[in-house]
Amino acid sequence: MSPVHSVTTYSDPLEAASLIASIYFPHELRVLGQTQDFGLRLKATNLGPVTVGVLGWGADVAVESTYPGSFAINIPLSGRIESSHDGRTIRSMNGHATVCSPDQPARITLWSADCIGIGLKIDREYMVRKIRQLTGTDDEILLPDQLDLSGPRWRGWVNLLRALPGQDSGEEDLLGGRDVTRQLSGAITDSLIAGLTSAPPSQDSASAARPRQVKRVLDAVHADPARGWTLSDLAELAGVSGRRLQQSFGTTLGLSPTEYLRDLRLTLVHRDLLECTGGASVRDIAAKWGFVHAGRFSLLYKQKYGRLPSSTLNLR
């Protein structure tokens, strides 16, 4: 299954509510401000068990739902979102996110007219399966009503969510490679779970680390660096929880497994750009090594090598 993108604008509240229900959840939408100011703008990408979109309503609105079967995480990039959860009021602005749990009634009492936000939907069963793979337990993580996303460990996650939805066909992107949907949905969910469960390595983490587990993962990613590896895939391969694998990599290499894989891919792209003698483009070479989004790839490449990948290609 390939990612499904949509970019839509609706000025009629009934049509907008119907669209949101088809992409996210059945709900009750109420326009609080002037109806003539209303105008839903939605860019969304369906990744199967994960849906991510960027949306704004154009007017103050209220939304009520029971969120059947899935988590809903709303991340305001501007403006504010106010919600009521069992009588508790949650106010989120940029740097925070409001979380609605599956099958639990919650009311967004205000999505402000100036609020552009990320709407993330994750299937509950998919989340449970990922938690089991990453933590090695059957315990279910109870997400808080609000997430603090202001720390540096969340920055890349939020940037990924912002970059994905509704890419225009005219933009250069690399979506459409093998296992893209699985890779992206896994990366989004794995990073969320890792952020919620991460803890500083304990003093005995060196003794807990097992070099053969790290070596097993290194052998696998070097053998097939373009594969859509997720943290849960690598943890399953190593036979440990995702948390333990991260600690082992941090102790032995100073990087997380996904950071190591990303650096390996950048090295391979850099080599191919320097050695390219045919008509291959930056897009072709980046896609060959598993980069699925051109803009994010270019940023990572420039951070590592101090120039844009196109500049390296032109050096040949």
C-alpha cells in the first residue's frame, strides 16, 4: 500500500464534518464564530494504521467525539486548542499536544480560528503491538491528556509529521519507494513510544548491553541499509526490547540504532554522489538508500556535510 495524500478545502461546515469523519473519526462539529469565516483547509496522508494531517478551520470551532478504536493527538503549530476530558480542562499551544484516548468521550471546546495544527491518528491495536515490540512487555502505555513536546528529542518527530501530509505532486519528494508506508507509520509510532518511555541509561547499562546484539543489528543494516527498518524491527532482530537496544547502542557507539542507520545511509549517498558518472539525480541516489522525503534528506545531508547534495553531485 502506498501513502494516500489529499489536499482539500471546504467552506461548508457539513461537508467539512463529513470529510473529517471519513479521514479521522465520526464527530459533532460546531462553528463558534461567524459561519462566513469558516473554511477547512486540510492536507492529509493515510499510512494505514497511522493518519497524519495538517489542518485549520478558519473560524473558532468545537469538536466532540468518542475516538473509536484509535488515539487522536492534536498538535497546535499556532493558536490554541482547549479540551475537556472527564471534567479536566486541557489547554495546548505550540510546544504541547492534546491526547484523546480510544473509545473515551472528549470535547475540543475550542480550536481557535488562528490555530493550524497537526492531527495524528494511531490505531490502538497497532500501538499496542508496537509497545510490545519495543518494551518487551504486554503493558499498555497510558498516554497522558497532554504531551510536552518542547524538548529537543521531540523536534525531529514533529518536523516529520509536519513534512508528510498532502505533498503536492509538483514538489520533489521520494514517497513511493518500497515499504514506504510501513516505514513511515513505524517511524512515527516508534518515536512516540520511545519518547514516552525513554529514561537515562542506568549505571549498569554497560553490563546489560550485549555486544553480540549490537553486532547482529549492524550486520543486518549494513547488508541492507535501504530496507525500511524501524526500531521495533531492529529490536526484534536483536531479541531484546527497543529500550534495551537503544541503551546498548548508546553505550557502545554513542548513537541510537536509527541514528546509526541514518548516518550510514548519508555516507552511502555521499559516496554515490561523488562517484556518479551517469545521469542519476540526487532523488534517484537518495531513494536508492532509503530516504523517503527529499526535503528532510537535504537538511540532514547539509547538517552532516555542510553543503546541499546537489552541490556534491556537481563536484564530480
